[in-house]
Amino acid sequence: MINNKKIIKQKMNELINEFVKGLVLLFQKKKSNSVKEEGVVEQKISDESREVVETENTEKKVVTEIIFQFIKGEAHLADNPTVEKIRELIKDEFSLGKSGDCLNCTEYVQFRVKQKTGIDIKWPLDRPRNGGKWATIFERNNLYRVFDSPVVDCAVSFTDNISNNSETNKIGHVAFVEKVNDDDSIEISEANWPNQGKYNERRLEKSHWKDKYRCRFISFK
């Protein structure tokens, strides 16, 4: 009789232990599923946030492009919002904002170089920094590479024959090389050509940039 009681008690303990283990396993499974669900929710929120950020960045990029949407032949005087923004970005490098001048060719190229390459042109103390003197200045100070042939995203310095006025020729002109064609002609963008800070785009044949204007090219990369 005593042995039977012991056996019954042992069986009961075993059943209780099995039942407790079952409860523990069930609890752990529910907890694991809960964590996974939370992880999915967190991931979803993270993805949504990334999409918002990407959308915001895209919108900012579009806004930036709209701000600097130049129209051929459009004048850019000192009070033009685009001119003010450009001078802010290049820190009024040529002090023309202080004097109330229209957008100058030098300012436009400084801005365009920064916009296309991310490079802020560093200047030595040499003065004046007229467009026709850029190649001479940078070559003399060994700051940037100067070429006699064009490369994309470089500055092109017009050193001669931009005008019938001798004083204007001494000042020269500078523009930005957007494209070099197979026939060695170049596509350029520029400002203050011919006056009032007007934005312009044109194609220059090799005979023009090489022989007529005696252009030289400066790469800032």
C-alpha cells in the first residue's frame, strides 16, 4: 500500500513538471513571436521614414535646380534673387555684391565650378582677377592645371578679341566648358555676355577658341 502511494505521488510530480514545462515553452513562444512582430513594425517604420527622407531630399534637389534655372538672354542684375543666392554661395568672392554690379562672368564660373565639381576655387593675392587673366594667375601661382586644349567642367579664359574696344580686350572674359565635341568644338555657358549679367550658351568652333579668342583652359579637379 505504501509503495503504491509513493508510485502515485511520483507520477503526480512528473505530470506537474511536464505541465509546468509546457507552460514555460508556450510563454517563450508567445514572447518570441511578439518580438518578431515588433521587429517587423520597427522595420516598416524605418522604411517609411527613409522614404520620407528620400522624398524630402528629392524635393530639395528640385527646388535647388529651379532656383538656378538660367534662361538664355535673361539679364541678372544685382537685385535678382538668383544673383543674390550665387553671391551667397561663393561668399561674394569678387566683392561685386557690395558694389551693386550685375552678375559677372567670373562670379558665374566660380559658382558653376562649385555646382558641377563641388570645388571652391582658391585664389592667390594677385589682382585684378579679370576673366582674361585667370590662366595667367593660376599658372603663375602653380595652383591649378592650365591647358591649351579644352576639357569638360573647366574654365575657359578668353584672352583676346572679345571686343573692338581695346580696354575690354584687356579685361577679357571667362566661361564654363559644358561639353567637348568630337570635332573639338566646345559648348559653353557664361554670364554677362554681352552685358547686364545676361546668361548665354553657345558653341565655339576650334578656330574660334584657339585662333580668334586665344583661349586657355583651367581645370580645378
